[in-house]
Amino acid sequence: MMATTHVFAGLAVVVPVAYAVPELATPLAIGAICGGLVPDFDLVLEHRRTLHAPVLGSVAAVGFVALALLVPTAATAALASFAVAAWLHAMSDALGGGPEMDPWNDRSDRAVYDHLRSRWIRPRRWVRYDGAPEDAALAIALAVPGLLVFDGWISAAIVGGLVLSVGYALVRRRIVEWTPEWLE
């Protein structure tokens, strides 16, 4: 899935809390945005293995949510939303294709690495590849709750992310043709 889809999913998860406790809306959004993005920083390492934790990430998410419930501050809310969004990102990568440049060819049986069992989780291909039409539709749907609850720079970032999502989806399959082989 696209990075923006992961961000919108993280924001959608925290929307009910942000609506109920508006003074925590900004820290929740910052945590969700960062948590939705950070797992993909492993693109320069071993993608979908180094910073993706689909199983063990649930432990961190539950722990930080418990901490935020016990000590409800801006910092604990941000940490909890970060952990939940990062875990959700790692888990949802198994619903897509593999991490290769052209996942629509279904060459990979590796979606995301399960550190607990020391094995790769296979791709489900519900979202065939990042930037697929269904990925763009999912991004749009997941962005709506955030647009309804957040305002200011957060809603502007969501709109900007939607523009990027649709633009990327329009050219995604062409990117492989434009990418030099040494970069693949």
C-alpha cells in the first residue's frame, strides 16, 4: 500500500479519540502520521523486515495504549497513536503485494517479515500493489474520517496526501519503466 494509505489508516484509527478528547487531537495526529510513515524508512535497509513488526508491534501498541489510558497526556497519546499506526502499517502490508518494484507480476511470496516466528508472511494481494486503483480508493475512503475531525494544518496535510495518492496511482505502473535498473 501507499505510504499515504498507511497514514490515513492511522489517522482513521485515532479519529474517535480525537473527537472525544479534542485537546489531544494534534498529538494523536502527529503520532499517527509518523507511525504510518516510519516503517517504510527501511526502504534503504531490508524493506518490510527491518522496521516492520506485524506481530511483535502489537505488544508495543497495546503497551503504549495502556500507558496512555493510565497517564493521559499529549506525549503518551502521541506515543500510543505512533505505535498503533506503525503496527497497523506492518500488518496491512501483508494484505498487499510483495515489496518488489513490480508486484503485479506476483513473483514474490514475501509480504512482511514476522520476527516472532522468523519467517515471511505471504502477500494476500487484496490490494494488488502500492498505487493500484483499489489502493487509491482505500486511501480516499480512509482520509474522509480525518477530514471530518481534524482541521488546520492536519486537514491540509490530508488533502495534500490525497493529491499525492491519486497522482501516484495514475503513474505507478509507469514508474518501473522510468526507474534505472541499478536502483531497483
